Amino acid sequence: MGKPGLLLALITTAGLTSACGPGPGAAACPDIAQATAVSVTVPAGYAPKVATLHLKACQDGTCTQDDLELHPGSASIDQGCSPEGGCSATVSPDGTKFSTLFLQTLTEAPMSVTASGTSADGSPLPVRILDFRPSGHYPYGEQCARFITASVLLDAEGLHERT
């Protein structure tokens, strides 16, 4: 391809690229991939009792299970805003624990999650089972991709869907 052909190709490509972007006043969608996973949170009041956690999630005839590594959770602490308009926050440990079980796929079909593990004294935790339906949301607006989430909370009373 000669210089005139290359120049024409570049101009055409630049025109097409700008024509595909969001229009005036439209918000761009973030280029974020969805994690196909079940997240689990153990609240601060129950976290010291949980030493190990095993999670099993079944959906559409496929089950995934694993021993999960529990990570310390944190909460955002508002640091306020300056007169110039800059705002800030910091994080502080809040006593919770969390982890994630990654799946091959995640849909809005019914799901069964089973949690088991050991307590801090080495005794088995009660086996907890939750049947629920993961939910879909448009966190960046309906013009952007739909995200499906599956989040559970494990506490002394059992396993609950986290909304």
C-alpha cells in the first residue's frame, strides 16, 4: 500500500473510532470484566470463631468447591472534603473476614451454597446451606453491561444472601 492508501486508511480508521465513542453528554462504559464468583463475608462478631472455611457452590448442575483463604476486611473512613473540592477517605480494619470462590460461569439461575470449616478451637463449624438466586444489576447504567453478583454472609445464625 502506497503512502496515499495508508493515509486514507488512517483517516478512515480515526473517523470510525471517534464515531463509535459515546455521544455528547453520554457516559462511557468502563471496560471492566465481571468476576464469575461467589463472595463470602464473615462479620466481625463471628470472624474470630472461623479458622478455616470451605465453600461449595452448585448452579445449573455444575458444582465448584474449594478451601478458601480468609482475608481481613476493612471499612472506608470519610476524611472529609477540602474547600477546593478534593475529598478523601482511608481504610481501617473492621474485624470482618472475606473470600471468594471463583466459578466457570455465573447466571441468574438458582444456586445452592454450602459452607463448612473449622472453628478457632479446631472443632467443626456447623454446615450451613443457602439456596438463592444471584441478582443482576446495571451499576454503570442500563447503557452498559449487566453484572450478576452472588454474595453470601456467614454468621452464627447461618448463611444468608448479602444484598
